[in-house]
Amino acid sequence: MQNRNSPLSPEVWLNDLFTSKSVQQGTVIRRKRRDVERFVGMEAFLREVERRGFRVAENGGQLLIFCNRAPLRWLTAPPPMSLKDIGPKSFEDFGPRPP
């Protein structure tokens, strides 16, 4: 959903976003999903992110844009949803016991 009353065109909004100092330094930036949808549209935004070789993640209505091509590595695993997702476990699943 793009806001036709915005003083910025989608092209200007994207240009302002991707020419910022943070982007040029290859850091991570954050934008509200609502703002992206309002000013440029999610489809056009994602096309531009992919064109630049960046990646984006969403959490709690915030878009995290990784403005570099470095690999992402999660330091924590998501919690299991249920015992059914975990499946049966035995002590063998955890490897040998230390001496």
C-alpha cells in the first residue's frame, strides 16, 4: 500500500535510504514495515534489497536490513514449538559422556 500523499516519491525514498552513511559503511539499518509499505511498497523495496545483494529480516514490525553481503549466523536457536517438534530423545543423542 503506497501513500499517494507522501511528499517523497518511492524512488526518492529508496534513494535516500540506500545512500545513507550507514548503508555506505555496510552496517545494519532498521525501518518500520509500515513505513516501507506506505512510502515505497514491499515488493519494490524487496526488489531493491535483492538487487543490491543485501538481506532483510523482520521481527515485531521492524525490518532489519543487512547492508553487506557477509553471511548471517544466528547465535541462538529458536525455541522448540512443542514436544512433537523435538521428537523422542535419548542420552545417545547428546554424544558420549565425558570421562
